[in-house]
Amino acid sequence: MNLSDPRALLRHLYDVAVARALPGRVLAAHLPPPPKGRTLVLGAGKAGGSMAQALEAAWPRAAPLSGLVITRYDHIPPGYRPERLELVEAAHPVPDEASRRGAERMLAMTQGLTADDLVICLISGGGSALLSLPAPGLTLEDKQAVNRALLKSGAAIDEMNCVRKHLSAIKGGRLAAACAPAQVLTLLISDVPGDDPQVIASGPTVADATSCADALAICRRYGIALPSAALAGLESGAFETPKPGDPRLAGHELVMLATPQQSLEAAAAAARALGLEAHILSDEMEGESREVGKVQAALARAVARRDAPFRKPCVILSGGETTVTVKSKGEASDATGRPPGRGGRATEFLLGAAIALQGEPGVHLLAADTDGIDGVEDNAGAIVTPSTLARAAALGLSAQRELDANNAYGFFAPLGDLVAPGPTFTNVNDFRALLVL
């Protein structure tokens, strides 16, 4: 591989980043010996299938093992046939009835645990939707409506999960509290800026420092309409979560198996092995996707034109979780009044960057979600090249018009520039690479 094929190089770096976060590579080393009693496995997330597979493969055959793990539809690794664990598939990013039933069964499995038992919790990004048991008085429809509103609001992931956990009967530390007095070991794959375990999958096994008042303030800030039961539960404090110091969570252990920073470091090492300078900006970048795209485009332009702040050729890496504020039909700026189009935060980042770059020579970009799915589409992200805007114009595509309509997928698909690896069976959030030659 060399610099004469920028697309292949960028895809190689993405693949290396994903591989670093695969549970089969990192989970077995962190398993404890079997306990005196039984071992119960409970889990939820986009990486749930591959985490369960890695655990089953590593756990002693003679030791008892049972449990339930919930993952996204089509996210069970090919060829994996669970023998001792049960896998349930459910919807993401908006929960469905399978999410609710799975969470209800999971909570029921915690009944009768003793101090001799061990609960291993496999938690990864996506668990907020996949593990969805409404708080008392709320319906699944209530949770779905709030979830959809949050996803369209532009709220940051920690804000969304603050609301989600307070409207839940299982998240925000409640699952771990239900496991008392058993020993609990939580194995985490982080998909959030800062790797805060309270935020990953809305922290089902972690004490929650946020409050009902915080959740209510977030809903008011973003204009999220709450069902009457949700409003009453937040205003009264009835939906409060277990807090730090709760004795039911004493002695619990937590291990971070994979993080965005570790994947960025693996990609940087791969770039350097090819003789390319590599720089990691941050694994915690947040903000409106298109605006972050503009900022990173400005950085790439400075490197391309002035060799500052980095000398070219180089690759500039970043991670984190940006957001997309989706316009309603009435807000669409397209003169036809068409509704918002298809896309996710990775492709919207790229479209914003492409417009800002205006075909800057020598600058190539890849942005993709490490779980293989950009939002709800069938791609992980896309690639921008110096010829992107010119090729789009030749097809009659206006980058600005598609950006205004949140239709980044519809922009990149006709160009053949989508990155579509399919589900990767892990999730350490956004991966972005700017290659400046």
C-alpha cells in the first residue's frame, strides 16, 4: 500500500481502528475465575453478539454459564451459534417491543442471586435503545416518542442518555442494583466522548450522578415534549436513579475493554508503519456534524497550503460523537419543500467538509462509524476526494442543497463514495481521517 491510492489507505486505517476494538481480541484477558456459585451473563449493545461469542469461547466448559444478551438486528457474528447464552435481537436507535421484552426478562433473571454468584455484564454503545424497559407509568410508545425527539434535537449523547436513564426501569444503575448481593463485573466498550461509564448505554450497571432535575432541564432546553407520566415522574423525583455510594453497588468492578482513543492510536501506528506522519486531534470531538466538518476542512487546508500546523504528507485523526439537527418538512430550505433526506452524522460531516474544501488539491477524507452503520443507513460513512464536488456537479447534484435537506447519503451514493462494510460487531464511535498529500 502506498500514497498513490488514498482511498485504499484511508479504508485501511478505518479497518485497523475497528479491528482494535473487536471483543475477540480483548475480552478473554479480563475474565475472572468461575465463582463458588453460578455465573449469569447479562448484556446489551451493538457489540453484544461478539462480546457474548468471545466470552463463551473463553469461559471454562465445565463451569456453569447462562444469561441473556441483547444486540441490534443483524448484529450476531456470522457462524456464531450460542450454546450457553441466549441472544435477542432488537431495534436501534428507536426501541421496539423486542427491546422491552428482552429488558423485562433480563431484570427477572436477577431474582434469587446470592453473594456466591457472579454477574458479568457486557455493555456497549447502542444499549440505551436495545435495553428499553419504561419506568412505571410509561409505555413503550412514550419511550419511542421521546427517543425520536432526542435523536432529532441535536442534543449531545450524554444529554440524551441522561433523559433515557431517568425514564427507564433498568438503566442508570438499576440493573446492577437488582443484582445485589451478587458480585458484578461490567465489561465495557466505549462509544462516548470521555469514556464515561455512566453514559455508555445509559449506564445500566453504574451509579448515576445526574438527577431528574437535570433530565427535565435537558428536555426543556431542546423542546422535547414529555408524556404526562414522564413529566410527573421527573418533576416529583420519583424516577431518580441509584447514586454514588449506594450500598447495592458496593464492590462492583468495571473494565474498559476498548475505547475510541485506543482505536485512533492503532490507526496512527498503522499510518506511521507506512511512512506517513500521523496526528490525533482528539477522541472527544462533539458538535453539529456539518460545522465540525467545516472546522476540520480549514485545518486540512492550512496543512495543504502552508505546511502548518502539521507538515504534509500526513494523516489527521479524530473521534467522538457529533450530532445532526434534523429539519422538519416545514423547515426544509429546498424550494420544493421536500422532507429531510437520508444520512447520518459521518456523511453530514463529510458533506460540510467537502463544501468548505471546494476541491482543495491533495486533501482526502474518510469519516465512518466504527459499528458499520451511519445512523440508520446501510453505510458506515463515505470518502471525500478533491474531485467530489466536480463529479457531483456533473451528475446534477448540488452539495449545498443536499446538505440543507440532511440528504448526505443521497449525495454520496450516486458518486460511489459510500463506505459500507456492514455491521462490524463492535462500536467505538466515529472515526475520521484527513489525508493531506
